Amino acid sequence: MTQSFDFRRLTMTIIMALIGILFMAPFFWMVSASLKVEEEVLTFPIQWIPNTWNAIENYHEVWTGSLPFLMLYWNSIKVTVLTTLTSVFVSSLAAYGFAKINFKGRDLVFIIVLATYMIPPQTLLVTQFLLYRWLGLYDTHTGLILLNSFSVFGTFMLRQFYLGVSNEIIESARMDGAGHFRIFASIALPLVRPAIATYAILRFIWTWNDFQYPLIFLRSEALYTIQLGVSSFADEHGSIYSLMMAASVSAIIPLLIIFVIGQKQVIEGIQLGGVKG
């Protein structure tokens, strides 16, 4: 029976490895194409290793072109990091309040907040645009940060983890004279750290990849994020695939770094959710 189990496990591992390679093939082709001269990009069969290396020229054109990627990187990192920090802080406070603070109408308020998640964000764009113009936040990074800093999903997700925090621990802290903010910062927050990290990684990825809000709420090229920069680069060099692939690789490098650094936290968050459930 042990041998049969091992054989099935080995077979499943091989199948999953092949599926993983299949899903990774477009990424490998993108990296390969970014290193080639244009004439070799669309050759068939695919030459995964370039015959003629052109990486320096391709990436130099991307990073020093009419819209330098260094500026786009700085804008995106600024917006994404500040949005992630603000969103995690606000969602954590709201989630703790809905999970551990008893006040009149708490559940009704939470249902109303949760119901807003069903509203497509596209239906609010005109109202948001007019409001931001009136407040003077249009064409600013501050406005862009505020747009993504309040998340119903983040509040709901973190609330489920805060519900798993023992009420006895919180009551003991209150008997010792600790206020809600002290309990939140010193007790509840550390206990749901994997969930916080998981949401922070998701928020970072969503904000980094966001194209809709920067497209509508930014006008000055000096404020462009990486996604707007790639779009503008595509308009200018869309027919040159080697340059487009170099630009795409440059755009996803931070996401790969975040994934490598944060994958342990994501796994811990999934395990914590599984144990709690």
C-alpha cells in the first residue's frame, strides 16, 4: 500500500510540474524575447536561447527613452507602498472594531459596508472624478493613494481572522487597564500577522498593476505610474516586440521580488485560515 501511495504521489507531482512549466512558458518566452534582436523574436520553432544577444540595447532603450522607467518606478513604488501601508492600517482597525468591539448596530453597519462591495467601481468613476476635481486631488499622487486606501475586501478578510482571537485574552488585557488601541497594537495585531502580511502582498500587487485609476486621475507624464508608462511605450514601440518584452519584464520585476520575499507569509496566512476554519 505504501508503494502504491508513493507512485500516485510521484505521478501527481510530475503532472503538476508539467502544468507549472506550461503556465510559466509565456513568461520564459517574454524574458527570452527581451534579450533578442527583433529578427529572432518571432522565429519558429522558438529559440529560447538567443543566437544574437541584444539585452543591453533593448533595456537601455526602455530605461532611457522618452518616458524613463526610473521615473515610472519611483512613482509606482511611492504610490504602491503608501497605498499598501494606509490600506492595511485602515482595514486592520476597521476589522478589529467589527470583530471585537461591541457597539449598537455593529452588525448592521458591517452588512452595509459589505454590501458596497457589490457596487462595480466603474459606476463610481464619474462621481469620484468630480469630487477629486473639487477637492484639488485630481492629477496628484495623494488622490491616487486615497482611492485605493479603503478596502471592503481587506476589512472583511481581516475581520474573519480577528474573530479567531480569543476573547479571554482581550478581556484579560482590559482588566489590566489596556485600552482598545493598546490591545489592538500589542495583542490582536501580532496574532494575525500572517493574515496582515497576506493582505499587504495582495494590496501591493493590485495597486502596482492598477491601470484604470492612474489612467483617469493622472494627466501629467511626470506623475505616471509604471502601467501608464508601459501603455505609452506600447503606443510608441508597439510593433517592436523585443522592446515591448523588455518593458514588460521591467514592469513585473518588483512583483517577483515581493512574491519571493512574501511567499512564506502567504503560506502561513493560508495555514492560519485553514486551522481557524
